[in-house]
Amino acid sequence: YNYISDYPKALDNFDKALKIFKTNGSTLGQVSAILNKGNAYYYSTECGKAEKCYRVALEIYRSNPVDESSLTNIYNNLGSACACQEKYQEGLYWFKKSLNISEKRHDSISIAYAYNNIGSNLNAQDKFDDALPYLEKALELKLKHGSNTEKADGYVNIAATLYSKKNYSKALMNLEKAQLLLDTSVYNNDLKRLYNDLADNYEHLNKLELSNKYHKLLRHLNSEILVKEMAAQIEQKDMMNEFSKSHLRDSLVQASKIEKQKAEIGRSNT
């Protein structure tokens, strides 16, 4: 559900998982569920809620530290949530903590995430020349060890930096490589970002027909996601209505039982 940008359903399932992990006493499971809840908030741009989830995950981990790979994820995610709220220095602090652990563990994909996040953090502060080497290192590791989605993300991040440096042709080359890797049948934020960046770069290169093509695809994508969000809201409302009806039926049955009990007590007293 996170992958297809259906965040309400994602959150619902993470909550269900969290209850089971609490019952089983699984620290790692609880950390994972809370981290993923934070991710759902982060992807839906509720960065304050995401940060709270990540901090809860960190406290649970500290109470029973069992797996350092979980700790690197917590630090990385905390940094992202801080950067999202323009707390760049704090974000950088968490990213570097994550990088230190990942390097000690020789965990290539976690190192790539840390490099990527440091680069994105510098990008957000308009430090494009400083950001690019980190993003290139991240892509190099993702190409060796990452999934297609992670590889595409690496290309898109480099393209964003090159776009900011007004190197539109080189940015476009990276976006086209990302397009070959992304699953274009899945309507999610990764695809939205790709289409938006393609449209912008083509526009700056004065290729207006191609720019319009991607603007149209982006509008279609946004409308599909909006329809899905509305459907989720309607489904949630229907569930609440059904719950209310069921609750009313149960209340009426209970009231009837109480009346019968009162009558029995009355007869018994007589």
C-alpha cells in the first residue's frame, strides 16, 4: 500500500502488525512497524508525524538494542524527517551517524542511502556542487547492490542537482535512464516526480511537444491518485457507517436483554 501511495490503508496494516509484535514481545518487529508508519506519514508529507514515529522507534530500539541495521534505518529516516522540516543541521547529524555504522558493518546499500540523504540535504540548501559527489557515490553503490527502484531514484536525484545547475541536457540523460528502470504501471510518487522532472527539463530545452506530453501524463497520474484517495475515504466512511449500524443493533439487543432481566428480577421479588 505504501508503494502504490495508498497511505491510509498502509497505516491501518502497520498498526495491525504493531499490535501483533507487541503481543509477541518482538522488539525488531515493533521497530519495523513504527518505522514504516513513519514512512507512510513522510511520503504523504506529514513530516512532523513521521519524526515522532522515528523517535518512538529509536526509544524502543535503545531499550533492547538487537540489530544495528535497524538503527541505521532509524537514523536515516530521522534525518530525512528533520530535513523535510528544514532542520538541515540536525538532519545531517543523523545521516552521518547512520553512515558511520553502515561503514563499520560494510553495508553497501545503507551506505548508499546515507550518501543519498547527505546529498539531498545539501541540495535543499542550494549547495549543489557539494551535493553531487555524494549522490554519485550513492548511485554507484545502488547500481551494484540496489533494486531497480533504488537505481532509478539515484538517477533522478542526480538529475535534480544537474537541473538546479542548469545542465538540462545531462539531467535529461539521467532521467531517461531512470525511466527505463521504473515500473510505469504503478501510479506512485516516484513516477510523479519522474514525469514532472522530464516535463521541466524538456521545457528548458525548448522541446515543448515532449514537455506537454509529460505534463499530460502527470495530470493523468494525479487524477488517478486523487480518485484512489477519494475511493479510500469513501470506503473508510462506509466502514464507519457499517460500524455505527452494527453498534446500534448491538445496543438495541443489549437494551432488550436488560429489560428482560429487570422483568425477571421483578417477578422473582414478587
